[in-house]
Amino acid sequence: MSISTSLEIPERILLGPGPSMVHPRVLRAMGQPVLGHLDPQFLALMSEIQRQLRSVFETKNEMTIPVSGTGSAAMECALSNFIEPGDSVIICVNGYFGTRMCDMAARYGASVRRLDRRWGDVFSFDEIEAELHQGGPAKLVALVHAETSTGALQPIEGLSEIVHRYGAFLLIDCVTSLGGVPVKVDEWDVDIAYSGTQKCLGAPPGLGPVTVGPRALEVLRNRKVPVGNWYLDLTLLDRYWGDARTYHHTAPISMNYALYEALQIVREEGLEARFARHRRHAEMLWQGLEEMDLAMHVPLKHRLPMLTTVRIPEGINDAALRARLLKEYNIEIAGGFGELVGKIWRMGLMGYSSRPENVTLLLGALKDLLSR
Amino acid sequence: MSISTSLEIPERILLGPGPSMVHPRVLRAMGQPVLGHLDPQFLALMSEIQRQLRSVFETKNEMTIPVSGTGSAAMECALSNFIEPGDSVIICVNGYFGTRMCDMAARYGASVRRLDRRWGDVFSFDEIEAELHQGGPAKLVALVHAETSTGALQPIEGLSEIVHRYGAFLLIDCVTSLGGVPVKVDEWDVDIAYSGTQKCLGAPPGLGPVTVGPRALEVLRNRKVPVGNWYLDLTLLDRYWGDARTYHHTAPISMNYALYEALQIVREEGLEARFARHRRHAEMLWQGLEEMDLAMHVPLKHRLPMLTTVRIPEGINDAALRARLLKEYNIEIAGGFGELVGKIWRMGLMGYSSRPENVTLLLGALKDLLSR
């Protein structure tokens, strides 16, 4: 094992929909030596990660763990554990990630009742209640809190009262929202929520935090058939993350170091200060973009602070501009997808990427490239 | 974001069944800045990882990728993509990981035909042929190449000819074998093989290499129903890892850096030299253990070089000895599980852990603790 040159990666300015930039402390944490997945030191770290995750989800839910995959694995975990073949589920689709939930739910045998909205809109509680009322009982209602494909923030507070009244439970996707805007799992009475590490939590992609409340836990414990997915089976994962510490799979140790350190940084900053920072830099960005006569895709009322969607001006080549932004300025932003491909850019200011210098640089670079 | 103390992890001497120790170059690679999952530089890195994985699997299979989960996710990927409800599959169980395959296969609707052997034994080709002959057609025959729970190496070479003659295909678990003993996917005509990164490849846990040959690919492309698992659906993953580069999920970027660097180290050392190193240090260990009158659980003929199973002497408290080994010598080894709990220790010399100083230290520490 000779001494040799190691991998060298350029430091990009990541201002797309994720992954976001990672604090040097988090990068250093990943370089710590690997522990065994049953080492007492690693078990203590797991407990601390769970405590901090409960804090960012604002919940007391005992079952709050990072699953060993990216945000999409967390989505699949949240769906597969609570769906049994034939279950009726309502999925609200106003962007790409809603369609993904429909795809996954169907694979686990759900009968999917899909509500559709224009990409960029949000759902009213009335239309969700109408579906519950007219369409018959449903096991769960699923929504995306922060739609990464459109930039819209779905209101959640108050919805659980309606959903629970009809005997369903409430599942929300917080992949992009967690750590950037309030996600009050207990206060909002959300039954299942999940996220990813690579957005506003400021860790690299690789883990998917999931939290499960008492109602959903009851449903999980009373399943008639085993969970359709072994790797993401919460009844098995609970024995590793819970008191029994029974081996399930080998946890991605280094990714857990990264999440631990990222959550320490969240704690040191404080949730309220972190939300205010995301908001402040988003407003800087919006003002600068509007001064350049660029139009926002989502009205202010429902606009995400961590992910801004801007309409691409007439006559501008989407891919060419993004390629030049990357090549000349080392900045990554993203285009739209699905029905928004070629129509919007997605600009993220998430976690460690949400810094004033990044806003100023992005605005300056865009001004230069759009004027040529 | 203040300057604060970072996570400090003790450097353990990992001589259990995995994770194994990680070369400092690999740890440093993980500390490199995060790239976007569609960044041209990351796409180039992905292609290089695929090339190097083909090299360690000794295959030309185009579909050779690391799935974004640990070895168990690779196992689930290998099973879920090729099983449709009602398929008859033969699973050979001579240890814990065989039972896990049965559990997973059943969740995807397979009709599981389980062949059992004492934990520590291996299967003869005759008994597998007998099952194919008498039990009727099967879609696949699955075996564990290196059983991490028992320390036995299952012969594979020559088996595919039999399996293919009966119209089935051959699936092997190489989680512990890959990078430590030959895994000749093309020469042995294996249809599906998978592994993990945290054993003999010498990277941290977090990715699961999978390779799929032309016969299995044909079966995958002609499925009647979608793959039961979205996150591990190879038909979708192929569009991201293949030429289309279509977004599926956000790859765990830093883990891919680690795997890239670990594979560079494998390439620099050379496969043959690496196998010889694993063998040499295993023999050192066996000799030392035998000199201490300890008995091996697996006969020499089928004994794994990277994972040695030793019978615990009468009168020794398994858990207490391992706790002292960790506390006093900073060494991790593991106990048995399933029917071998309390009966064996599992001592791994995998990847970067397979070094002469580790053997000498482990033998010295055991001699001390067993003599007290």
C-alpha cells in the first residue's frame, strides 16, 4: 500500500436544489476512524443523533432515526412501513416528488388516490377534506412540505385535525424543509415525517431522517403482513436503534459522524436563528433577481426560502447558461424538471450554502452572463 | 457558525467481521468537498468507479454499480430486481446471511425453496443439482460465497453450468469475499453478484456494489410487474449510471469518493497480491491460534482467509473477554450469532486490517487475556 496521490475534488459553490455545501467541520468529522456498528462509542453517538434529530423535527417521538440511504430511501421507508396491499392512500401531487410518492406507494400495493395541482401551487385544506369526505376512508394523506421541483411551501399546520377526523394519518415529506423552515411534528400532530441530510441540515447526502408518531407506530405494530422492504423495515431497525441494539445491517458509520457534526452545528446556531438566516438570504436573492427583471415562479406567500424558482427569460438557452455558470464561476444551479423543464431555474440557499457572499456572487454572475 | 470542537473518535483496531479499518487515503478522500450528483466531475468519477468495480468482480458486465446503501441493500437489490411474485427460488442456507436472503426473497413474493446445511459447512454441487432435478424449475439459485457468520468459503466455480442447464440463474453474495479471494464473475459465469464496501475493499460501510450479467439483464428487461423496490430498482438506476444520466436519487457523494479511493488502492496493490496478503496473514493467525490450543470452526479446505472462526474454549465468558479486548487492547472482534452464539469468535483480517502487526497484537492480547 504505497503512498500515492489522493483524490482531489474542486470546491464548487453549490446553489442548486441539493446537495448543498458542507461545513468544513462536517467534512473533517467524516475523516475520523471507522468504529464498529456495535461499538459502545458508536451506540452513544447514535443516541445523540436521535436526540438532536428529535430536536430539529420538534418532536418527542421515540422512533426518530436516520435510515441508511438518501432522502428517497426515507420516502420509501415512510411509505412502505405503513402501507399494506389494498390500502387506500391519498397523495397530493403538485410537483415531481409527489409523483414519486405515487410510484412508490403503488409498488407496495396501495390503491393510490392522486390529487393534482399545477406545479408551483399548494393545496387548500378544503380540497383535501373534500377527497376524504367524498372518496371514502383512506389510511393516510401524504404531502410534500417543501417541493424541491417547484419551490412551493405547502402549509401543514391545522391539516392533521381534518385528516385525523377521517381516521387517516398525515405523512409529510420534509426533505428540503427540515432545518430551513419550522417543521413542528408534535405541534402540528404529524404522524410520519422524513427528510434528507444534504439540504438544510448541511451534511452530505447519505442518510434519511425519519420520525414516527404514536398513531403510526400502532399501525406499524399491528400490520398483517411483513413490511415489503427488508432494508427499510422499521420493526427491524427499531431493534438496532432502540434499546435492544440488535444487529440489522452495518450502519454507514462515517455518514453518521457527518450527521452528528451537522446536527451539532444546527444546535449551536439555534433553530430560530437558522430559519431567520435562510429567510434573510432568500430575500436578498429575490430582491436582486427582481432588480434584474426576473420573475419568480411561486408567489411570495408560498415561496420557499431555501429554494428559489425563477422563470428563465425569453431567448435564453437554459443548459448553455448553466454550463457557463459552472465553467466560468464554479457555481451550480439547476434547471426545472417534468413540466417545468426549460421554464425555470432552481437556486438553492440551503444550510452552509445560505451565506450572503454566495448571494452576491450568484447575482453578479447571473448579471454578467445574462447581459452578454 | 462558530469555531467549535469537532467530533473525536478513537482509532479502534477492527478485527471483527466488518467494518474493517480504513486506509488514511480513503478517510481523506471523504473529506473532499461535495459535488452535485449531476456535476460532470462526479459523472466522470462514477464511470471510473464502475470500471474499477468491473475489474475486482473480474467481469465485463456493463451493469456494474454501487447501490446507495450497505451490503444488505445490495442483497435486497439483487433479489428484488429479479424476483416476481410467485417465482420459485432456491436459497442455500449454511449461515445467517442465507436466512436473510430467504426473508428478503419472501417479501418480494418468491416461493422459497430453502436448502439447509449445518452452519460452517458448504454445499456440494450434487445436492443443488438434486434439488433442481427433483424440485422442478427454479428461477434462480442463491448462495453466499463467504459466509460472514460462519467463516466458510462456498465453492462456486463450475456451479453455473449445472444451474444454467436447468434454466435457472446463479446469484452469489460476495459481501465478504470481494477483494480478499478471487470472485471471477465472468469465468465462473455468475449471473448476479453483490458485495459491500466495508470488508475486503477497505472503504467505510455505505455502498453495495452489484453486477448483473446478460442473462439476468434479459430477465430484468422482460419483467411483467415493476420492481417491488423503488430505491433499488435497477431499471431506474441504470438510467443514472448509464449513458442517459437521468436523475434517480441523490447519490451519497462522499461515500463514492471513499469507494473510488479504496478501489485505486486495490488497483495499485493488484488483485493477486491482495489475495496473497489476505492468505498470508490468515495463516499467521491460524498458526498462532493453534499454538494456543484453540480449535478452528471450519476445516482448512473451506476456511475463509479474511474471517476466521475459532471455538471459544470451555469456561471462558465470551462477552466478558471481548469487552476486555476492547477496553484493554482497543481491539474489536465479534462473537457468533444464531446457532453459533457463545460458541465461536469471529476474527477478521480484511482489507487494510489485514496487516502482520494486527495479527501479532491480536495473538498477544488473546494469550494475555486467556491466561488470566
